[in-house]
Amino acid sequence: MRALVVNKDEESGKTSAAVEDISVDALPEGNVTVAVEYSTVNYKDGLCIGPGGGLVRKYPHVPGIDFAGTVESSDDDRYKAGDKVVLTGWRVGEMHWGGYAEKARVNADWLVPLPDGLDTRSAMAVGTAGFTSMLSVMALQDHGVTPDQGPVLVTGAAGGVGSVATAILANLGYEVAAVTGRPETEDYLKSLGATQIVAREEINETVKRPLEAETWAGCVDAVGGAMLARVLGQVKYGGSVAAVGLAGGAALPATVIPFLLRGVNLLGIDSVMQPYDNRLRAWERIATDLPMDKLNAMVHPATLADLPQLGADILKGQVKGRVVVDVNA
């Protein structure tokens, strides 16, 4: 089978990635073997293709934290040959070989049946980024954020998580304010349903005041750092922020004042170890709440051979929307 294999030179510590023909027997242990059809590209994939980022424990390595395909063989009663399945998270593509190959062998507990209304290509147009977006929207709704309460802010809106969050929120009737540092993405974001574009520099600096004017009913934040600190002081009373990323840094230079005086909720969103029932709930919501025409407008096709460059690009913030990798092309 063909796979993108990352090797590491022990002397220099440098890694290199290339498409290779490898034996199916080299696949790791697992009770379900999947014929992979599509994968995608996430920030973690960029790390695993390149420097590793501390995520990869053993080389040679096959990255790809997401994949969708057809079960080829299964020793678990929940899946049989011919079933369509999706995998995101569970450290697959990091500690365990992932989806940048024509076949993958994994634990059945890590799989989710492909929901009605999605095919394997659409599922990878969603991928971890879109799955995380849906978890974020669900968390905001579970904490009472409704469309009539005012605009919802999406930071890093032109990225994978932000793009899908924008499309889902707009489709559900929310007024979406999209934050971007790339002015050229304004038309793209409006096509996804954003009604307001916020320049990154307007909201990217901390201020001395712990509270500002109540502006946002909620927020899906993919940036973290100073921007998240600033946003917390602008959220309306009782509003919520779903924190999903740290593109702007892991530190949070904030105070507890928004939590104490406005009852603001900071909701941590994890997609990697998400329990099965909520995973299934999110994928079923994706199938109904994410407009497929908007999803298709975000997609850029790719092959295994494109991945070394795409991995470098996503680490530089140069990938817009969603990349769908046809591993058999």
C-alpha cells in the first residue's frame, strides 16, 4: 500500500516525509482494518509531517489524525466489512499510525459510523476541525446562547475550525462576526454567512480595563492568548466562550472579573478524547446543521504527494478552509 511516511535522522534529529510503498503487515495492532478513502490536513498534521511537535513518539511514522473509509475486516461485532466509518482523534496520526495511507488498522472504540447524509469525502471536508466546530456550537447552545441574544464572535474565522463554525452558526440563524487578519478572506467569510468582519488588530491587544461594552452573546475562539483575554471582557452577561485553539498563544493574560461580575462561561472544547455518545451526537448534528454547499466551497483537493508542502503551509497559517486528501489518487 502507499502511505506518507515520515522518517527521522537520529544524528541530526531532522525529519523528512515522502510517499512510499509499504507492506500492509507493517500496520500497527488493532481490531478493525479500514480501506481509507479520504483524509484531511489539520495543524497537528503539520507538526507530525514536519518537526513532530512532541506528538510523534516513534519513527518511521504515518501521520493523519483523521480519515474516512470502508471497513475491510473487523474482529469487533460493531463493525463489519463494507461499513462506512469516520475516525478523528484518539491520538491516531500521533502515537498510532494514521490516515495518510491507503489502509489503516485501529481500535473499534475509536470509530464512528458515517451518519446518514454524509459521504466519506464530505466527512473529511469536516474532519477534526469541523467536528471541533460542532462541539463548540453545541456547547454554546447547551449553555443557553440563542440567536436572539446578539452576535456570536468567531476568531481565526478563515481557518478550518472558524470556517465551519461560521457556516454552522449562520445556518442556525445566528448573527456571526468573523475575526480575521487576512483582509482578502472577507468575501469568503461573507459567503459562509458572516454578517460582520472584525479586523484582527481591533481585538488582538489586551486592555487595562477588565470589562468593556457587552458586545457578544458568545464566541468560538480558535486563537487564545491576548485575543481571548480581550474577548472575555466583551461578552454579554451570562454569555459563553468555547475555547478550541491557541494559535495566538497558550498564555491567558486575563482577570477573573468577567466570570465574577458578568457570569461569563469559558468552555474548554476537546475533540481528541470526546466520549462516544457525544461524538455521535456531534456527527449527526453536522449531517443536518452544516450546509453542504457552504462546506464544498471551503474544500481544496489534495493527494498524498501534496502533504509535505501542505504540512509546512498550515504551520505558517497559509491554509484557508478545508483540505480533502484523496489517499488513492
